[in-house]
Amino acid sequence: MNPPCLSAIALAIAAWPPGVRADAAAEPPTRVAGVVIIGHHQPSSLPTRLPTTIEGIDAAQLERTINATDSEDALKYLPSLLVRKRYPGDYNHAVLSTRASGTGNSARSLVYADGVLLSNLLGNAAAFAPRWAMVTPEEIERVDVLYGPFSAAYPGNAVGAVVDYVTRLPQRFEAHARLGIFHQPFELYRADDHFGGRQASASLGDRAGDLAWWVSANRLISHGQPQSFATKLTNTGVVSAEGTPVQGAVAGRNPRNQAWWLIGTGTEYDTTQDHLKAKLAWDLTPTLRANLLLGWWDNHSDGRPVSYLRDAAGRPVDNTTGGGITHTVNIDGRRYALTPADFGRSSERQQHAMQALSLKTRTRGEWDWELAASRVDYVEDRLRTYAPTRAEQPQAGRLTDLGGTGWHTLNARGTWRPDGDGGAHVIDAGLGRQHHQLRSTLSTTSDWVSASGAAPASRFEGDTHVDSAFVQDSWRFAPAWTTVLGLRAEWWSASRGLTEAGSARLVHPERRLQHLSPKLALLLDLGDAWALKASSGRAIRYPTVSELYQGGFNARGEAINNDPDLRPERSWTGELSVEWTTPAARARATLFHEDTRDALYSQLNPATNANTVQNVDQVRTTGLELAASAQRGAFDWSGSLTYADSRIVANAGYLLKPGDTIGKWQPRVPRWRATLQATWRANERVSLSAGARYSGRQFSALDNGDPNGEAYTGASRYLTADLRLLWRFDRHWSAAVGIDNLNNDRYWNFHPYPQRSVNAEVKFDL
């Protein structure tokens, strides 16, 4: 659904009178009878009111406080959120984690930008990150986050949170340019090197009468630190004198505290990304506006390994040594075989297009309506990997082609104010459609670099559709009371499912499901700046195309790694908040609870002896979130503290043995998280910000059998500190320098996060 600006949802009716400049100075929030009015300069979609948890950050705060190289950096200090960003430009693993969902549950949140769905709902894993690169930090007007599935306007994927980016639309001529660099010394195992990159962007915009336009371009070049490592469990080596004697292997322990050797890096990404965007807004009448958005993202990425192993002459040793596809080495008196999987090589080329068109009225009268359509297409998406299988083809590899993959949305909605603007009722209703299609072909090739001689090896295809209708009434039934009653109906279907590998081919039957999701929210204005809020909502998170159909076959011809009969996740979520709000300070305490049935996780299928996505019977999360912010003189500060007890309480399946997941923590949901950030505005031109983020112990495995989080593939605690200094030389020029992870904490979320990193930028604004 084309989302309303979430700042307006914060119990606001954000007026948008013609002629009000979008770049006017920000107005401080005003509190009237429990309703927070966000400044009238802020553009919005159809206005509505919703008494539930909303947090956000505007462009000025973002510029002062965060060293942002990617749009997801704007979420860094918002309560209970984590984006698993591994390096600047991380395009395929930067997924969003929320209160009761870990970084392996990418389909349990929604990200929009200017009404366009950026969330990649083709799958539910680290590889299905939102298309963050379709938005650059400097074009952000503000970002708002709606916590939980409490608005009927959004699909069940909103169970964790809805993130809404609003980008700039000029009211007069503007020109902007930015140059930035980032640098990271990185030392881990035998890796001791410097990584980093640079970024450049430019944008122009203007308004001429009824027509406003904006164009922007961005280039990012990034060399990330090693992301994966080649390993050998010590006990898998055969005691022998055979094999090339090598030095350089690093002894360590894996997350399950098993002894292993780390023998090299698996992937260091060299990435070049180009982003182009054009926006057009045409006021057809004083109350009717047409919006057109076109976006293009181009990505080239190469991943290369580095072996730690050296022979007696000091020469590097890997699986290509000696000209074969495998090579036997001897480490500490044990023989190990090096295979192509140990030192993977990859090259990726992606070109994704984004389009959106909308018509919307802004009368602020009895009726407003909106029609919107958006589309994201994988025009080209090809991944080439090194994978030789025979000595006579040492350059053989695989080509994964996702061309033809993408998603589109179509929405119609209206707002009825039977009592007029500001009256007792605001009724929203709408119809919507989401369509996701996966087209994945895996081919073998004799030369992985050129991908020549490709022969199809497997194919995975499928479509999912969700048609929806919703109605929601925001009713101020007494001076101190407001309630929101909503109902969402969804009709889901999965079709064209195909799993094919070699001569084995399985065409899946079409499936159809339908569900109703009620929503309820209640606000009581307690007076003297105090308000009490309660919300409850049901969310249905349907299986994604990848979860249903992406798989393969075993030697007996049985389909594995996929289940076309997966049940949808069914979640009931509730929260109770008390808020204190004044023009200069705000504090909130929120008790939240979520009960999810049929949660989707990968675990052992004993019938096929393979890990496959299955339904986990019940996951229950209860927690408390505290958030506060204040302004006093030249100082601003904000902070949050979250406690979450998230456990698997029922599961017929298991990871290693029956019953081993019952009572265990939900993966990647830590018990404690905290943020703290402070800014000192020395004068109108200079500001200094400092921040810290903390996350407690967590697990990656369903059975919590990975207690050693301080290791490759582990999930660790972390405490990081950041600094940023912003200096405006005059009205046109500014510069900033910052340090992320100032304390150089070495922490993990399967892959290693960046160590101490320096960021610097210079900007020109006309």
C-alpha cells in the first residue's frame, strides 16, 4: 500500500496548503489534547491518525548526527532497530531487524520511499535486503518508522515495522554536490590491511509554476573488508604425512566451540554502484497533484579470496595450486583437501529499475483520494561464480541469472471526513495489489569469467499475489479519547511454481488463502503532557516465492530445501505505552508482546535429511522499550533501552535432535539493546555529535548451540561509539568528519562488522 507519511500518522493531520514551502524551517512539534501535530511543511500522503509508536529523524538531524554513506544509516539510532550493514554499499545482506524479529527475517518489515516498496519480499533471509540504494542520504527529507502491525493500510509484513522515506521536492531552484571518503584499517586473523572507498553525488531541482522537478546522481566505490573465511574443522583432517606442508593457518573455535583452522578469506567485495533518479510533480489543479518517479541502480561487484597458507618457499597455496581443481595440504600433521568452495570467486552485475506514478488530491475537505502504481524490475541481475568440477576445466563456474525478477504494486484509497477537517471521524479505505515474481536460472559454464558455454543446470520460478481491502476509522469520541478501529482483508495466491534441477522437474500446484486482520488502537489524553496508548493487531505474513520454490532434489529425486505447502505466519502483536511530551522533551515507555504461530525458519527435515524452511509452531516475545529525547540550550540528546524475552515455546521440528529448540531464544533477537546520542551545537555553524550503541548476547542457531558469538558465523555482543563534527563555512559550503566504531570493537553477525572507520565529506548547496 502506498504509505502515508508516518510523521503525519503520529496522531497528526499534517496540513498541506498550496503555496507552503517544503523547505521552510522545521516547526517544533505541538501537543494538543494528545495529538502531536508535525510541522505543516512536511509533505504527506493521505492524512490519518494512529495512536501507536512512531519514531523518526529529519534531514537536519541526519546531517548533524550520522556518518551516512547509505540510506539505511538513517535508522542507526532509532529504538530497537538494527540494519545488518557490513560495509558501505552492502547491497545483498543489509536486512532490517526489529523488536521481535532478527536479521534472518527480512520479510517481517516493510521499507518504502516516496510510496515505492523497497522491501525485497521475494525471500526471507539475509540475501533479500531492501533496495536501499534507490535512495541516497542527501535526498532524504525525513524518515519515519511505525512500530508493529497496527495500521490496516499495510500488509502483514508490517508485523515488525514500517519504514517510510520521504525525499526532497524543491519549491525553488536548488543545486547540491557532495564528495565523501571512508577508510578502515582492518585486522583480523591474518588479514591486516586498509579498506574503504569514496562517494560522489549531485542533484538539481526547481519549481516553475505548477511543475516541480528533481534529478540526482550518485556514485559509490567501495572495497569492503573480508566477509567470509575458509575453514577446516580440525577433527576432519586425517593424520598423515601426505600433502603439501603449509604454514599460516590460524587456530580458532567456531560458534559451537569446535576447534577449526581458518585458512584464508572467502570474499572481499570491490563494489561500484551508480544511482540515477528523476522526480516530477505537476499540480494539475490547486488540489490535484500527479507524481512521477524514475530510478535506476547499476552495480558491479567482484568478490575475491586471499589464502593464508604458504608453502616452504613462502608461496601462496590454495585449491588452484598445481593446476588441479583440488589440492591436498598438510597442516600440523593432518591432511586436508582444498576445494573450490574454500576460496570462492564471484563477479556480479545488476541493473534495477524503479518506476512510480500517482494521482492524489489534497483538499483537506470531506473527501481525498489517491491512485498509485509502482514497479521494481531486475533488468539485469547476473552472478558468476568460480566452481570447477573437473581438472580439464579449471576455469569452470556457474552463472545465476535473475533477469525478469521483480515486483509491482497497485493501490487505490480514499479518506472521508464526515465531520469535516478536524472532526470526530477520519475514515480511510482502500484496495491494493502486490505481485512478486522470481525468475532464477542457474547454468554451468566452461569459463566463469566470461560465462561462455553456459548450459542450464537448475531453474526456480514462481509468483505470489496479495490482493487486499481495508477500512480504518479514527474516531475522537470524547475530548480526551481517540480510538482507531481497522480491518484488513487479504487474498493471497501462489502460482507458476517451478523447481527444476537437471532432468528432475516439479511443477507446483496453485495455492490460494484468505485472511482477515483486525486492528485496534486507543489513546487517552491524561493532561499535563501525559498520554496513554494501547494498540493490538493481527498480521499474516505469507510465504515468499523463495521459501516456497527455491530448492533442489536429492539422489532419490525427492524435492529438498523447499516446501510449497508452507503455512503463513500468524502474529498477534500488542503494545501499551505511556508518553510524556513537551515542546523541548519527550519520554516514552512501551510494553510490547507478540505471539507468532507457524513462524518460518530453516531446520532439519528428517524425511530428506536436509535443512529446509519449515513452520515453527509458536514463538513468543515480551519486552519493554524505553525512549527519551530532550533539547536544552545548545544540547540535544536522545536514547533508548530495549529488553526482549523472545523464545520458541512450541516446535514439532528440530535442528539436531527432537525437542532441542523448545524454550530457546529466537535467533538474532538479543535480550538487551540500547542507544545513546548527544549533540552540541557550538554555534549556528558548528556541531559535534557523539553516540553509542549496544546489543547483548544473541544466538544464530534455533537450538542456541552456538555460544561462541565472537567467531566467524557467530552473532556477538557489541558496544560501539561514533563521533561526527559538522562545520558550515557559509550558506553554500560545509564539511564533516566522523569516526564510526571509535572504540574499535570487533563484533559479528555471521560476518564481521567494520572496525574503526573514518568518514569525511564536503558539500556544496546552492
